[in-house]
Amino acid sequence: MMMEGEGRGSIGSINLSKDKKLVVELSGQVHHLPCCIKYDGPCSVFDYFRPKSNGMEVDGLRVEEAYFRGRKLRGATVPLPDGYSGFVLGKKSRGKRKVSEMSEESSNCWEVNAKFDKLSYWNHDTLPSKDDAFLRAFLWFAVAEALHKPVTAEDLVSASVSLKEY
């Protein structure tokens, strides 16, 4: 049984060329927490969530500590890999229109509201390390780059010479 909309893609667009003055810089303010927060909206985060360096370093990561709802969190701030940027997207406002006038395509228009080039990730009971699942996911950037890199004639010759040596 196929449900309505199942198996169909959705068409949309993302506008990355918004006026740079209107795009908020969030580097150092983006956090990946080990919990689910069932709220989406404005909040005075800085009044309650105050990460501080504890002076330790593990696997080249400067350890930070913070408390969230009484639970101690340990984390680290990491830069995004070279060539990558983080964006916070929001639905693009199309002005006041009747729902019947809006198509699916026009309702899937997004624009950049903020950008960042580093983020902090947090663990409950363990110190941050290079073996954390969150940081290991960054290894896939290098894998993707290697898979999509064009193969040159020199690469093929080099590979065939290496195979002949075995």
C-alpha cells in the first residue's frame, strides 16, 4: 500500500546569496547536544548554558565543560573541514497568500539565516576524543572527496604499475 506522497520527491530551492549583512555569524555558538529538546524557537540560551574550558586537552581537543538541566557535559569545539561551511536555513517568506495559491514548489524555498565554520559537540559521561562517533563522521568528507575526484591518466598508469609489482 502506497501512502499519498510516498515515493515522490519534493522540488525546492535554497538561496545562498542572501545579503551578507543579514546573515548572522554563529561560529562558536552552534552546539550538538546529546539529548532531544522538543522546542523550536527563541530562547535566552546564554543565560543558562555557559561552557567553560577546564584546561585539559585530549587527542588534541581542548575540553570544555557545561551543565544542561543539572547534568554535566564535556565537549570540544571543532572547525568544519576545509572547503565546507555550515548554514542555518529558514523557509523563505513569500508574503501573504492564500493556501490554495501556494504550490508545493513555492512552499519549499529556503534561505540562509545564519552561517558557521565551527561547532561544539557534547558528551554526557565521557571526555571528547577523536574516536567519538560525531568526529568519525567527519572522515566521510575525505571519502566522498576521493570517490568524486576525477581519475587522470597518470593515476591509471600508477595503479597499473603498482598492480604489476604484486
